[in-house]
Amino acid sequence: MSTEARAPLSVLDEILCTLLAVGTVLVVLLPAARGDSALGWLPMWLIGMPAVAWWALHGFAWPRRAMVDEPVVVAATTRRSAPQARRRVRPAPRSEIRRAA
């Protein structure tokens, strides 16, 4: 447990948390909030959009994994020394060439 005091939540952070909580409660308790409206699919607007905005406010931070003693294996990328092959252009066979009548 850290002895550092947490920074107080910003106003925008508090608003987004409140919108996310209210939207979740509405979707869970009201069947009408689970359907479509003139604005589109309501759970997206009530839960999804505030959640993504809150995540963006925190810099799109991914949850951190627990540190393990095993090193992380990174795949080695190999670079080809030869240039990329090009497709050969072949002329069409004579039987497929159509002539105007």
C-alpha cells in the first residue's frame, strides 16, 4: 500500500464517473434504456461513450499486469536482403483475345 496521497479527482473526471455510474444504473434498472431511440442504441450512449471518454481522459492507459520473474519474450524480426519479387506480366493467350465483328 502506498503512503502517497492520491491527487484529487478533476472536475471532468468526477463528471465522467458520475455519468458512467448513472448510465449503468439506468441500463440495468430500466428496460427502456436497453433499446433503440432516435439517437441510436442507448447503452452505447449511456455506458460506452462515458467509459471511452473517461479512458481517454486517463491517456488510454491499459491495466498493468503483475510483474513476473520471467523475462518478456520479444519476437525477433528478420529483414530480407533480396528485393520483393514482382509478378511477371504474361500476354493473354490468342484464344481469349476477342475481335470486333
